[in-house]
Amino acid sequence: MVCIKHLIMNKKVIDNFSKLRFSAFLLPLFLIILIVFFLYQNNALNTDGYVKVQLDWFYFLNAELSKYPILQQNLTYFGDAFIVLSLLSIFIVYAPKLWEALIPASLLSLLFSNLLKNLFKVPRPAAILDSESFTIIGRKLAAFNSLPSGHSITVFTTLTIILFAFMPQKLINKILWILLYLMIGTALIFTRVGVGAHFPLDTIFGGIIGYCTALLGIFSIRKFSLFKWIENKKFYPVFMTIFVVSVIILVQKIMNEPLPIYYLTLIAILFSLFIFTKTYVQKQN
């Protein structure tokens, strides 16, 4: 049964990835030009101007979203690579092609996040604003690495991989799928404003970068086969070991902070561990 599901789902992902064109980069390019033009028009192509031009927007979103602190605190963890990759671990069995693209895309997202944060060195809200003037949920972040939002990059990297991997064929379904992608993505990245960790444009830039790194990940596996080994079942014991370690880490996190997102991730990892073990044992027999 796993083998059949694997073949059907993986073939769908392969087919969808093969249909992707380089014109998909036009939208993020247009958005970046539009945002840069907006900043230029408002004399905001500098750190002070960049912060001031979106202060009202930041205070409004932070005030509204922070009314739901538990929801914001849990949703924002979808931008944590450990959490989101754990939640998607089952696809290593059912759609390894998705993970072939996800790994290089995630590595690129990490690279771009670190490079751009060090390049721009924009202060986080808590570094320059009175902490009493807005709500901070969770740990207070006050470094000078606000632009772009790393969590937002991770969110849109993974969501964009999923978007194109399972893109429907019918036009109406495509439109609904894309709208769902945008709604979920926007809601998740704005949690970074809700918890007081980023300015709005940090998250939007992060989302655009995440979209681009996902595209680069997909295009890279069409040219190279660096991660083809993922679907080889002889590597399953390696993944199973990683899952066991992940379970231990999650249990420790739950003991320190029993958030629902941790329980959800733990269930996903345990389920993946079960499927991997079952599949590997069947292979041996």
C-alpha cells in the first residue's frame, strides 16, 4: 500500500515540477521592484526611513494580532525549520521528490537569510522601540537582524514547494489552491509582527525570498540529482535515527513549554517513525 501511494503521489510531484517555468520568477521580481519604488518615494531606502515608513502598520498589526497570544505563539513556530520539516517528514516516504527539492531550497533559504541579515543590519522592533509601546509574545528579540524575517523565508520556502508539488490540473482548483497558499502564508508570516519580532516589510521580503528559494530548489533538482538518494530505502535507518533524536528534543521542549505545536509535531514524527520502520521491515522481508 505504501509503495502504491508512494508511486502515485511521487509521480504527481515529478509531473508538476516538470511543468514549472522560469517565468515564475517574474512575480517576485515585480513585487520587489514595487516595494523598493515605494520605499524610494518615501525616502525610506535607509534604516531610519525603512522603520518609520511602516511604524503605524506595525503598531496596528501587533495590537490586533497580539489579542490572540496563544494562537500567535503556536503559529509562528511554523517558521521554525525544525518544526516544519518534522511535520513534512512523512513525505520522504510518499513523495521523496518533494524532499529532493525541499533540502536544497532550505539550504538556500538559510544562506540568503544569513547573508541579507548581515548586509542590511536593520534593528528589530525591541531594539529601537519602547517595549511598553507594543506587545512582545515569547522571547524578546532585540538584535540588528530584522530584515529579512528568517521565519517568513522558511514558511514560504516550504509552502511554495508544497504549492507546486500538488498543484491541481483544473483552473478553478488551481485558483483556489493558490488563494489558500496565499492566505495561509500571509497569516503565518504576520505572526512575526504579532509576537513583536519583526516589522511588516521584513516578513513580506522574507516571503518573497522564500518563494524564490523554493523555485531555485525545484529547478536545481531538474538539472542535478544530488539528493536522489533520499528515496533509497537503505538510508531509512538514518532517518529513523534522526526521528528518535527529534522525539527526544521535542519531549524536552514540551517539558519546558507545553505548546500545542510541539505535541502536533511529536505526533507527526512518531507517525513517520512508524511508517518508516514498517516500510523498512517489509523491504527486508
